[in-house]
Amino acid sequence: MTEFAPVPDFARGPEIPESGYLVTELGGGAYGVTSGLDNTMFLVTKKGVVVVDAPLDLGEKLLVGIEEVTPKPITHLIYSHAHADHIGSAHFLARDGLKIVSHELTAQFIKEAKDDRRPLPNETFKGKKSELNVDGERIILEYTGDWHQAGNLFIHLPEQKILTAIDSFTVKNAPFFRLLFSAHVPAYFDAMDQMLDYDFETVVSGHMSLFGTPEDVQTNREYIRDLRAAAAEALRTVDLGEAAAGVPDDNRQARLKVWMDAVVARATELMPASWDKRLGGHDIFLADNLNAVAWSVFID
């Protein structure tokens, strides 16, 4: 069995009650809710509730958590993107009159998936930006690039100073495998800069039980820059011919595999040891993340 470094205390987050969910007040009528594996947020307005996503792991517990805070009806459901782990419980929220909002690309993915758990959006927008005004509350939706999946949104609540950027990074932990399956690695790097252009105090990033700060985004940006620097140096110094010397010349796929494994191994050695104490889970997905970044440095 593979052994992993223990999760440091600062990266653990709060304990999840036996109910299976935890609601945290974020300020200005906004609340975060988490199952420990997934997290999201909702905003209570004068007349109702706006929910961002309906994570699969929360299921009907999301509704219970909202009902603990307010008896008001859910009027809006915003899809951050189309992945089922974040909106696979949306059918529990569906009712007549519910406005389901997304980018048009997200709507197309959901239509193609034919998944009854993910009701089709009934309000979509094209291009880069849309703004909702719900009972006087401003909610800005921006599509800045395919940093996770085409159609993925930054959802900004300027008055509450909250930025919801689902699957952008993991607060106080290293990114999940392959930078959370980034659709385009350079766009993932750009997203860290874009996030810091917003005026926010709290970031909701979609996974685990912690909600973050701009400093957490800065730490993730520093980490992925170290990934890129280590990968670039390993690509410069690990020779394909030497790394794949024991593989027949005509088995080109195997030669590439062995070479990239050697690149990742070298890059792992080059990563600053300080990350073991700065982020939880640094060891868990390090090779996966370096593989994604190294291929990107090589071909992008």
C-alpha cells in the first residue's frame, strides 16, 4: 500500500459533523457549504436564494443546509461548469420557475451528456461576461478561458467580496492530479493571475472543506510556477536517447514514456523541499502535476 505524508493541521480544515455537511457564514448574506470533499456557496437575497452548483457529494444535504439558514425558496442555480461532480445533484433543486444559468458552452456539454441529474440551463450567455441582478445583489459571471473546462466561470460577488472559482485550485493543498484535469495548462497558469485581479476576501474553490483568501491563491500561483521551473529544467537536462537507451528504437511510444518518466523524476528532485511544509498533499499528486506541466512546457 502506498504511504503518503500525513496532512498537516493547517490543511485539514474543520471536522464535518455526522450530518455530512457544514455551513459556514461568509458574510453579506453568503454562506459556504461543504461535505469535506466538495464545497460551494449560496447567497440569500431579499426574496430567495441563489445557489452556485449542486455538488454530487452533497446531494440532498445541500438543501438541508440551505433550509437551516433560511426558509426562502431557491430562485437561481448557477452552473460554474458542466462536470457532474459539481452539478450532479442539481435535480434535487429543480422546480418550476427555477432559473438555471450557465455559459452556452456548459449548456451544450450538458445537452450532450443526457444526464437527468443535470437539468439543462434555461438562461445562458455567450462571450466573456454576464451580470445578474437578483433583488439588488450583483453577481458577475466571467468566462476568461478554458482553465478547467470550456465554459468554466469565475463568479464574483463584488459587494460580498467573494470569488467563486470552482476547480481552480485546492485551498492550502497542492492541486489535484494534473492540475484538476486542466483543459489547457497555459490557461490554468493565466487563471491564477486573473483571479488576483478581482477584489475579493474569500475564494470558494470547489473541493475539500476550506474556503480561501487571496494569499492562498498567491501560494498556489507560486507553487505551479515552481512546477513549471522544475519541469523546464528537467526537460533541458534529461536526454531522450540516454533515458530510453534500453528501449528498442522502433518502439517510439515506449521511448517517449520512459523519457517523460525520467523528466518527471528529475523535476521531482528539483522541487523546493519547503513545499512539504507549505501545502498539504504535496507528495500525493506531484508526479501527475509535473507530468502535465512538463508536457505543456514541451509542446505548448
